[in-house]
Amino acid sequence: MSKKKAAKPAPKKAAKKSAPQSKAILTENRVFKPSAEFSKKARIGSMAEYRRMYEESIKQPDKFFGREAKELTWQKPFTKVMEWKCPNAKWFLGGKLNVSENCLDRHLSGPNKTKAALIWEGEPGEKRVLTYQQLHREVCRFANVLKRNKVKKGDRVMIYLPMIPEAAIAMLACTRIGAVHSVVFGGFSADSIKDRVLDCGAKIIITSDGGYRRGAVVPLKKNVDDALKSGETAVETVIVFRRTGQDVHIEEGRDVWWHRELEYVDAHCPAASMDSESPLFILYTSGSTGKPKGILHSTAGYLLHAQMTCKYVFDLRADDVYWCTADVGWVTGHSYLVYGPLALGATSLMYEGAPNWPENDRFWRIIEEYAVSVFYTAPTAIRAFMKWGDEWLKKHDLSSLRLLGTVGEPINPEAWMWYHTQVGGGKCPIVDTWWQTETGGHMITPIPGATPTKPGTATLPFFGVDVAIVDDLGKEVGKDEQGKLVIRKPWPSMLRGIWGDKKRYQETYWSEFDGWYFAGDGARKDKDGYIWIIGRIDDVLNVAGHRLGTAEVESALVSHPAVAEAAVVGRPDEMKGQGVVCFVTVKEGVATGRELADELKKHVRKVIGPVATPDEGRFAAALPKTRSGKIMRRLLKQIAAGEVIKGDTTTLEDLSVIAQLAASGED
Ligand code: WT7
């Protein structure tokens, strides 16, 4: 996307890129108020109260956040709430604290000591409960293992683990000693690990022999071995947790077993004293150009926001059993499986595997068995369960649920209604939370005891979030008009940068509109001021709630010897939100067909990982281009969606290309 300052006139670009669901949301007018019973018990029980707090958070952020931040445990109190010089924000200046101390130690002096911090279920069915006291002990021991392996404050530690308690333990252990973790989702490939290790300069990787997914074993350690094979990285140590017991290669002098290392350490490890702004973690996410960006989050602001949203948005209580189904490899797993709930002293449930293993009712089985009361998942999962049929839910007692949440992509009203009636029994408020890896936590969301909800909208901004929907000149658009979503003030958990790339940070987020954060999403506001997210308006896809850069997939495709040129676009997909369609031209003499299409799909899986598997590959002699040589993505999107080609094609270089591409579908 071209970068423009707000002051320059610009073509009406955003308006053209509307997403498939816009028709449905325009006609949606059902309203669901929280029940009087829910509101009475909730922390925020009315719109008046929400509005009062919101206004204070915007007009007097120092007062609002200064007060909220007192709920964290500080080793040394902060002296100033915020300092802002675009694009650099500092929050809670002068303060010292430690994240693991906030998530663990401070809960040990009261009844929470013996309370379940983590409840875990493995895909094959094993169960584990770690109380706050036990989790504290494990974190301290593993922090000592890290120290033993020469990890120091500020060092980057890569974590590539399945969804097992050790993932949370490793993350918290890093925070205990002030190391910066970078978790890589298990669905990424060896090449992706290597890129990330090289980018963040990690000297140590924590992994396991394997993990379970849909009954199969995922070869995590093998992927790490492959990532390190070329010897380009600075990795000196790999700590391997034994999960599956499968045979793995152990490289002498580099690889050590987690359980063996524990034999050398004790359970005492003081919590390092960290500045409010110390880097906490790096998490890679896709952008519209080039390689994934290492989104950097810092300590105090991030933790406060994670805790505060668990308190106000999930309304988490002492007796809740809270389950966020996201993987720790995504930001949702960071903020809402580990840091937020644990900082608040809640019980967080973690499940290792697939939602349909061994059968389609695994989630409902878990909700019933552990009496889950607050449940947070993604629209793509909801749509899958909807498709699998109500009989799977009907087998289970879901009456323990009191609050439901969704995240990751716009939820279509049909899925929202199904979630509301079939899963929530019509009694649970739904919080549709809009946010991003970059924002650290919820930004636009209902407050469950206050906000009347409508199916398909994330409703209103959270405290401190000054959101607007603007045109290309930065002017707010009118009611029901589509525009670009911007945030006009810094917020505590905003990203502090892109690791190692100041320029890209500035350009990506702060240059489209001077001084405002540009989220990359299109949105519109209805008559009640509710915000309806349309989806990405840049070249980023949202596949089953996961972000994928078209440029990344394209670069994976052209790394295959048969490919001359590639263009990747999304097409609406009933289940996944978007599917990945690849348009490919091959080199002289290469035979195209189903076989090559399959090979290219496999190739992308190998280069990026199973998360990026294309849905369809199409071949043509050339890609449609303007006379200046730019690929016409708008046309490709229409072709991918099976639409009749409309709009201006006069600048197209070779019209026959369109016919060829349109005819080249896989079936
Ligand atoms: C993109 C961010 C936030 C954790 C999961 C994804 C889309 C996210 C919603 C929602 C509509 C949503 C946006 C955003 N998105 N939540 N409730 N309604 N769209 O994090 O990978 O950083 O992706 O996900 O397009 O920009 P992410």
C-alpha cells in the first residue's frame, strides 16, 4: 500500500476494498442487553459507568491509568504515568517491577497459594493441575536452568513448544530473569524458525521432542535441528522437553534435556528488577511487505493492559474457570492464556490439541468436565462447530458458562447467534474483542455487564483507546461509511517497536496519518457509534484468525525452481474467513497441472509452515498487470472469488490473461 501523509489529496482507495460480510452487517439490527442479573454482579454494571470511566481515561489518562496501575505490584513505584513523542511511548516511568512476580509471587500470601493457576489437558487425555505455589516453584527452577545456561537480562530466548504447561513456565521463567522471549507457533516451519532466530539474535531455543495434533506427532525438535543446520544462527543451546518420548537427535555440546537440567538447580530465584519500559517479548507477525516483523512489547504497560482487560472485559473472578483456546504462539495466548489471567490470580485452562479430536465434541467435553465459566475462542472455530452440528453440543452440560468471547476476525452474525443461543444458552454476554498483536490487548470490545451487543460488531472502545474511522485525508467518515481505523492516542500496551527496524515501525504504523496509529483495518460506525470491523485493507490475509502476508507466500512460491512469478490473494471462505489463492506463472518448459499445484502447496508448507498452506493454485502464461507493471490484485481477487470481472480494465496489459486465469481454477 502506498504511504501518504494525511495532508495530501488521495484517490478514494479504502472504499473499494470492501469485505464480503459488509452486506450482512448493514442489515443487522438485533440488540442483546446484558441480563440484570449479570450486570448486578459485574464490575462495570451500566453504560453510564462505562462512559464515565471511558471519559476519564481519555481526558485524564494520568489519573485513570495512574490509579489502575496501582493494582500491579511494584518493586519501586513509578513517578510519571506517560510520555509521548510520536512514535515513541513510555509508560509508568521510573517504576520497577517484575512480570513473574506479578503473575505468581504476589498470589502466594493468601488463599490463591493453593488455587489452580493452570489446568492442563493433553490431546491424548492426560491431565495436570498446577497451583500458584507449584507454578511458582517450576518457574523459579526453570529460571535457574536458564541462568545455568548463561541466559542474562535482555537476552532473547526462542520458545518453540506445544501447548503444554512448560510453554507458560518457560515464558514466565524468562520474565523472572529479565530475558526477552520470542515464542514461535508450532505450526511454523524450520525456515520460519531460522528467520526469526536470525532476526532476534537468540542464543538459546527451548523446544520439545514433539507435540500432539489430531492424533499425530508434530516433529518440533526435528524442525529446530533443520533450522540450525546451516550454522548461520548464534544458537549455542537447545533445551529439549520430553513430551512424546519419540526418538530425537541430540547434538552433543548443544542440546540438553529439560528434566536433566532441573537436577542441577534449586527452587529459589529472586525476581529481577525490571524497568517499566524493559522489553518483555518479541512476537513475529505478518505485514503487507517482506518478512514478518518482530513486534516488541514492554513490561509495565503491557502487563497492566492484559490484567485490566481480564478484569473488565472478561470480568474474571476468583471462582471462574477461564478457558482461552488460543495457542501460546499467538498474542492471544500471551495476553489471555498466560499473563492477563495469572496477573489477576485467575484459573486458566490450557488444552494441547485439536477441537475435533478424538471427536467433534472435544471442546464441549472440556467445558463440561472442568465447569468452564468464561470461554474465549475464534469465529473460525465457532463456524466449524456449527457445521459439525448441534448434536455434539447437546451431549454436554454447558450450564457452567457465564461469559463468551471471540477474537481474531469479524464474526458473521449467523455464527454470533449460534454461539449465543447454542453455546451460551441465550444467557451469556458475548464480548467480540478487536485487537492485534501490535496492540497487546483488547482495544474495541463490549463491557459485558454494560454494553448492549449486536451480532457482528466489536462495539465500543476500551478505556484509553481513542479510536476513529477516517478517510484518506484523516477526516472522520460519516455514519455507516467505511473508512480506515486509526488510534489517535498512545495506550499502555501498544507495541514499542519492530525489533531492529525503527524505520519500518515508523513507516508501517505512523506514517499513513501523522501522529496516529494506523491499524491496517477498514471499519464503519453505525448510528449508535458501534464499530463494525470490515477486515484488513492492506495485503495481509486473515486465514482462520491467523495473519498471513501475501508477500510472504509469494516469496515462498518464487523460491520454487519451477516458478517465474506469483501473486497471492485471499478469497472469501465460509469456514476460514479467507482462503489463500495463488496465481503462478512458470518458467519456460515447465509443465503445469494438478501435480505442480500440489507440489507448490507442499513447498509453501515447507517454507512457511502448515499455517500457510494455500487452498488453490492457478497457472497462466502471464499475470494481469497495468502498463506500469503493477500486478492488478483487484482483478485477481475477483477471479479468485469467481466473480465476473468488473471495473476498469483499460490499463491492463494483456486482456487474454484474465480469461486464462479465470479458466484455470482447480476444479
Ligand atoms: C487482525 C490482527 C488479536 C489477536 C488475534 C489476531 C483481525 C482481530 C478481530 C475482531 C474483526 C478482528 C483484524 C486485525 N481481528 N480481532 N474481533 N473482529 N477483526 O491478532 O494476528 O495480530 O491479527 O485480526 O483484522 O487487524 P493478529
